[in-house]
Amino acid sequence: MTNQANQTHQESTYQLLVESEDKERGALEDLVYFLLVVATALTIWQFGHQPVTFADLGDANVQKVAALL
């Protein structure tokens, strides 16, 4: 009898959690994840278009290399 009472309590607790889920929080989380993906993509794009400079040891000449896209 105790096992059945515990199972009923667990099911009702789970049901309360499911029903009480905040809908606005889900939309806010989706917005935050979207912004993280966009920021990451822009960072990768910016890094890919940034020129790279190489300097030989002891040489003052600097050579710029640009990505060809």
C-alpha cells in the first residue's frame, strides 16, 4: 500500500511540474540561444576575414596575408 501511495505522489508531483512550466521562460530561452548562435557565427566570420601578419625573427618587415573568399 505504501508503494502505491508513493507512486501516486510521484506521478502527481510530476504532473504539477509539467503543468506549471513557464511558457514565457521557454520563449526567452529560445531567444537567448538564438542570440548565442548569431554571436558565434559573427565571431567566426569576423575571425575569418581578419588579416594575418607574419614577421620573421629579427626582421622588421611585416607581410600581410588576406583570406581569399
